[in-house]
Amino acid sequence: MKWLEIAVCVPVEGTEPLAEIFIEMGTGGVAIEDPALISAYKREIHPDEWAVPKLETAKGTAIVRAYIPLEDDRSAQLAEIKKVIGRLGLQMPPKISTRTLEEEDWAHTWKKYYKPLRVGRRLVIKPSWEGYRPLAGDLIIELDPGMAFGSGTHATTALCLELLEEYVRPGSCVYDIGTGSGILAIAAARLGAGRVQAVDIDPVACKVAAENVAGNHVDSLVRVQCGNPTELLPYGADLIVANIIADVITDLAPRVATMIKPGGIFIASGIVQERADMVRAAFAAAGLVVGVEQADGLWLAIVANKKV
């Protein structure tokens, strides 16, 4: 079988929606490359092996690579892909690059975009096929990219990981809303949480998250549930983390305020900076006090706490 690699350069806020569209199309793998993040963490781990994106990127843009089986009528296939990309309504026309790969090439090519990545002081995200010699105090999360978001390479995930490192306390109860790959739930467990509940509405994400939780041997601490978090999660969280989008975070704010203990922490990421005021207003209306804000390019993570 031959595979078609599609590399699309889009504004960073379009990366995850485009990746989701590609997944819905039945791709054999999706990789998101955020050059700003690559630059920021580059690179005490395997510095000479990091794959440099071949598609030229401008500031505020990233690359989404997808791999789909190559059909006989390649022109029709590309036309359909461009039509799908058009659904995003991007303000700038995306740059698209394609190439054909043989089966054996595809099996290895997509993996080169995933290398061990240090986030914060102690967390290291490592694919299973990569070797890594840990430093003293390192907390390893072994995560193979699957059909769910959250491999640590996107700025919104990295912001959450850094903030979890600051705010997770030993024995605390943590909720991860929109868990995706389960990376944030696993990180919370690695950082000392006593109980973690990870929830997603996507059955594929829940399956991938459960596999990653088991693979990291934290299944005694982390419970993965599929469904509506507002129905599944009870009162009693010390910390809630949600790496979603601004609209969903805004809608969640009142319910989060009822789930979290007085003095508890809410870490919200996936917020494009131009929508930050909307999120701040929703937090204030729900009785959540905004504290630390941490930015990476166009993205913002906000930490709020519930009034005591």
C-alpha cells in the first residue's frame, strides 16, 4: 500500500480542529508541529535528531501532517482534502504540501516527529520507541501518539503540564476534563495526586487514554470515564484541569464552581488570547478568582481559584 502525506501550514488556533477533521477522514496518523514550542524547549534531549519541518512556517502558524491511503485518483483525493480544509474558514489560505510514501516508509516516517520532550522542570514525555536516560528527579510519561489529542507537543498541553507541576499537591483529588490522550491525568498522578478522574465525551479518546493510563502503570490512581463531565463528576475536587477551547471553558465555569472545593484550583487552557476577556468574565460570574496567567504565543492558560 502507498500512503499520501499531507502537510498543511495553518494558524495555530486551526491545528487541532484540522487534526480532528483528518481523524474523522480515517487517517493512519496525525502529527502537529508547533515551531514556537519546538523552539522554546529545544532541546536538551536528542538535539540533533529533532525533525525540522520541511514546510516553511510564519510566526503564529504550525504544521499538521496527516497520512492517508493513496487512492488511484490522486487529484480527486486532493480536491476533497482542500474542500475539507476549507470548512475551517481560515482567514489566511493554508500552505499545503504532499508526498507519496511506501508502506515501509510510512511506518517509520511519522514517528520521527515525536521525540522525548521535557516540559517544566521534571516532566518528560517519551514515545515508547525512543530511548531516554532520565536525570535525577525526572517524571517520565510514556505516550504513543494515537487518535486523540495531547502528545505534549502543542502549546496548550505544555502550559497545562507546567501549571500542574506548580499546583498538584500530594494526595489531592484532580479532575481532567476533556482528557484526550490522558496525558494530563497521567501527569497529575506522577506529580503525587491521590485520585484522578479523567473524562472525555469521545469514545476513541477514552479508549486511548485508558490504554495510556495502564501503560504508565497509574491505573490504580486514574479512572477514565466516557460521557458528559457535568453529569459524571461530583463535588470534591482539589484541582480541575481543562485543556479545551474558550467557548467550552466558559460554559463549564459555573459547573466547575460546584465541583471544586473552596480554595481549589481550576487550570484552563486552549484559550486564544483574543478570547481571554470572555473567559475571565465567566470565571468572575461563577465566583472563580483569576490568579496566574501563562502565555505561549497566541495561547493562554488561566489559573483561577474558588473563593473560600
